[in-house]
Amino acid sequence: MNKTVNLIILPGMLLLLSLPGCKEQQTVPADSGVVEANQAYLNNFGAAPHETVGRAFARVGYLPLQNNPEQVRALPLFLFGEQDQLRQILDRLTSGTLFLPPETELYNPFPSDLKVTVTSPENETVTLALTTADPWPADDLRAAVTALTETAVQFPDITRVRISLNGELLPRMPEGGFMHSPRHLLEVGPPTLIMVVGMWDKGAEALDEILVEFDRPVTVNSFQLYDKAGKKVDGEYFTSAFNMAVVVHPQDPGRYRDGTVLRAEWDVVDTLGRSNKGTSSVPLRRVEH
């Protein structure tokens, strides 16, 4: 069965840059694009990656911890539209399609049918109207309120967040709305491998490429990919747009199917110097263009 996954990097926006040691190098003018990072992104992930084509915006969204739902941690998100950025981010967070690493401490507290309407900020206050027909446990609702609030107040024109649920203001909301609370924010840890996906043209037998995705932009010090028998996946290795994935164009793409177990070995570091070395064996997930 084919799986549909909303990737943290967008497959249609991949810009491939050869890793050191590859035969082919792609040279792009340094001033041909830009990524604009806000302060929340800079605080959590450092300088934005250098984009090579067009204009993008580095922002963050917050999700709560499974073992302490009152605390939240940032995720990097990249947007391509300047308008309605809060709505874009909340759509990503609440849609249920944002993929999290299997061993993550974070979780999605939002009902599957949740709809969020965002008003234009007025007097530095934004109103989020939430609607859902699903039951919403109190602990998950509290966690969601913290995640929504901290996500919204990253924007300089928002300091207060008013939230309604199915037409009723939340009963314990402070007068004027929820505000930023530093005690709710946890520091971001080392980079993490998220998943290994294969990109197929719709209905095709052989894949086009393999993406090994990390949870943020990273510099790849070393990387290898092996099959279950320990044979290296030969081919061309690249980094993706925003430096969030290693992209492999295998020499024999027909060998790799949905569910094929691959072993990744990596040594990566993010912009703030947080490093991670690791090995992980994971099944390949099929994603169609």
C-alpha cells in the first residue's frame, strides 16, 4: 500500500548540492535566493540555511512533550509565502500529516478533524477559533493551548492569543488572552534522523531517489547507506534544499521497494554546533510524486 506523507522538506522543492567526494558539483550564484529567519528560528536553530532559488521564510512551530504536556519544543518549518504565515504554520501543526521521528518525545495533541480559523491581529492580539466534533481530553487541550500560543507569539505583532472552542471562549483563559511563558519552552537537543523515504513516479516500478531526512538543517560530516545485507547503496549522494536530507540516486533503483530495510550511518552537526552520530535500520517508505 502506498503511503502519503507530508514531508518536512518538500519533494517538489529539492535543490540538489553534491556532497564532498561526489564527482558532479553544481555551482549556483550565492545571491540567487534567500531564506529569511525570524528570531524564534534563530534562537532554536541558528542561522538559516542558504537557499539557492527564490525566497523562503524560516519559522518554527511548537509541539508538546509526551511525558510533560505543559512543555513544548520547537520544530523548524519553511514557508514559501509571505502572507498568512501563522495560518500556514498552524495548518501544518494541526493537520496530522507532519511526520515525527519514531522515537520522538513530542506528540500531536490535536483532534484529527480540528479546524483553526485565524483572525488578523488587533492590538497585538490574535484570536484562534477551534472547531472539532471529536472528544478532546483535557490534558491534550491544555497541551494544544500552550503549543498554539507559543507558535503564535513568535510573530512580533502578536503578544496575546485568545482561543475559542466550538464557539465558546476557553473558560480558564486569562483576561486578554494567553501570553508567552518561558517556563513552557524546552531547549532543542541534537539533530535526529526522521525517516528514510523513496520517491516514485506515480505507478512506477523503480524509484527515482532515496531521501534520508533529519529534523533540521545539518552539515553532513559523513554519511553511508547500506542494505539489509550490509552492501553499500552505490550511487550519487547529495544534500537537499535547506540541508535537511541526504538524497541518494542509486545506481540500481529497481532493487529498492516499499518496506526494504536500509541502514543509515551518519555524523551530522547543526548550525548551533549540536552534533549527532548514529546508526539506524529503518524500512523504506514509498512516496509518490
